[in-house]
Amino acid sequence: MTSFGIQGRVIGVTHYRLGGILKIIMVLRFPRFSQGLAQDPTTHHIWFGIALTHDFESLEDIIEERVYLNIFASHFSQLAIIFLWTSGNMFHLAFKGNFESYSDPHFDQPTVESSVYQWWYTIGLRTNEYPYIGALLLLFIFAIFLIAGLLHLQPKWKPSISWFKIVESSLNHHFLGLFARGEYVPWNNFLYLYARNPDSSSHVFGTAKWVGKAILTLLGDHQHLAITFIFLVAGHMYRINFGIGNNMKDLLDVHITPGRRLGRGHKIIEQDFTTQAALYTHHQYIAGFIMTGAFAHGAIFFIRDYNLEQNEDNVLARMLDHKEAFVSHLSWASLFLGFHTLGLCVHNDVTLPFGTPEYQFLTIDHGDFLVNRAIAIGLHTTTLILVKGVLDARCSKLMPIKRISVIVFHPMA
């Protein structure tokens, strides 16, 4: 037998034995919560085991109300742990650090490299006394949240299940409480410092030449301010459990000027096409990341938590009633952007070889010119897929009983 034959037999036997060992391990150990499924000799038990891992109702035989209460109470305990961890960090940095000798690198030569120091300096801390006070305050908040989590597990303090079924209150809480307020930073510090030392009229954008203290602009912190504003507006579209909230139409009617205009956009930027394309692409990437997570959770919500009777004739019900219109319009927009991008590319590429560059739509480079169109079609197509997945999560024309045929999330209504 040749050396190649011996080598081939060794490799074959090794693969056979490894496969057998792996098969024995998977059959005996996974999934442990269902030995019947674990004995399935095909890969069926692997995928169904992964899918059913978080099916708490079936695995632990608990009811819907208990699931909501456990999740609600776990939020308090999770926040308590975060506050305790942050308190320990603040105490140790104040006890062993050199925060008092720190100088913000934005304004002077840095004496230490620490993002925590920069954050403390930004929100107004100057001496070691402040971190000590902050550590004690966080310990106090930790105790409050820990007690709150324990109390809400007791029958006397537990909220009713109807409390968790109010969809608009949940949206208001997440938009205003988590996203908008969570992104807030006292921007008056930035604006005050910039007002004392603004950019020179000779400032070259993107460089440090003749630049002032334009922190909000140059370091990209405007994103946090913009996200805060967006979610503040979005949060006002929904009411909390106590009926507190606003109507978007009323807000716009109040703020529109007598000339029926809401204001002008950024001046000068319309003259710089490359900057426009870069900013557009940059923010569309951010939008894509946010959308992917949001629509995934939206699909889970429609399968698991959405109740037709409790959401009759509200914004969610009307959205499901008109899902065909949403999908068809998004499909049309995606097709238009696709042909639009191709047509622009063909047009510009034809005008140059024929010696008529003045007929180009824009004279900037093809990559800069086409990137925002390409990102636009990509984002619209992604939105189309995500929206169709969410709106068809409960049922579709192809599979009308999808809601009661799901593998992972059992519907509540």
C-alpha cells in the first residue's frame, strides 16, 4: 500500500471516530430538557433544541403572568448590579487614581489617558470628593432597586398582567426613558466652551488649522444629541399608563411658523457634494444597525405579546390592516432606486467617453457620487425585508396559521 493510501485510511478512520464521538455527545447531552428529542439520530434534534431553549412556558411549566413578573423583577436586579459595579469603579478610581491632577486632553496636554476621567470632567466633576459622593449615591440607588425587585415578586406588590399589555405605554417608556434620556449629556458645557473659543473664519474643515473648541461637531457627539431629539419626539407619540402624552400633529401645529416652514437645513453643506454623500452614508449605516434589532424584536412582539382585542383600531392594528400597501410601496421604492442608481451610473459613464462631461449630473468621483444611491437602495431593500417579516410574523397569505405554528415563541392571544 502506498503512503497516500495509508494517509487516506488514517484520515478516514479519524474522521469516522470523531464523528461518532460528537454524535454520542450530542445525543446524550443535548438537549437535556427533552430526552426524547435528544435521541433523534438526525440533525433535527440540534436545531429544535436550540429553538426551544428559551421556551420557558413549556420547559418550566410556568404561566404567562409569571413570565412577565420574573422579567419585570429581573430588570430591577440587573440595574441594581450595574449600579453596584459602577459604584465600585468610582470608589477605586477616586481612592487610587489621580483624577485631581487630570487635565482634559481636548483643552490641554493630557496627564492621563482614561475615558472615564474624560466623562467625569465633561459632566462637571473636578475633585476626588465628587467620585466618592457619586459612589455613595450609586450604592443608595443599588439598595433601592434591589428592594424594588424583591418587593415586586411578592403577591402584595406584583402588578397585574394588564399593566404589561399596554403597548403604547411600553413604547413611551423605551423611547423617552431609555433611548432619549439615556443619550442625554449636559451639552451646555460643550456649547459654553465653544462660544468662548469658536472656529476661525479661516478654519479648514476636517483639520486642526484655525479650529476652536468645536467638540460637539468634530468629535461626532452631535449623534448623541440627534438621537436624543429623535427619540424624544417619537416618545411623545405614545401615552403612558396614566394617560400622559402628546399628539404629534398638535406639536407640529404649534411649532410651525406663520410662513409654514419649520426652518432651514445646514447652510453651506449643500455646496459640498462629497460631504453630503459621506454624512448620508454614515447615518444610514447607523440606521441599518438600529433597524435590524428593532424589527427583530418587533416580530417577536407581534407573535408573543400582541393582542387583537386590546389593540383594536390603534396604530398597530391599522398598520397590520394596511400591510399590503406598506410592502408594495417599499417594493416600488426599492425597484425605483435600483434602476435610478443604474441609470445614473450609465448616464455619467456615457457622457465622459463621448466628450461631453458637462452633461454629468455631478462632477465628483463615481464612488462618492454613487455611494449614497447604493446605500439608499440597500437600506430600502433591508427595510422592505424587515417590514415584511414583521408584518407577516403572525400570518401571511402563504401561511395563514403561522402564529400558532411557530417553534420558539408561543402566542399569548
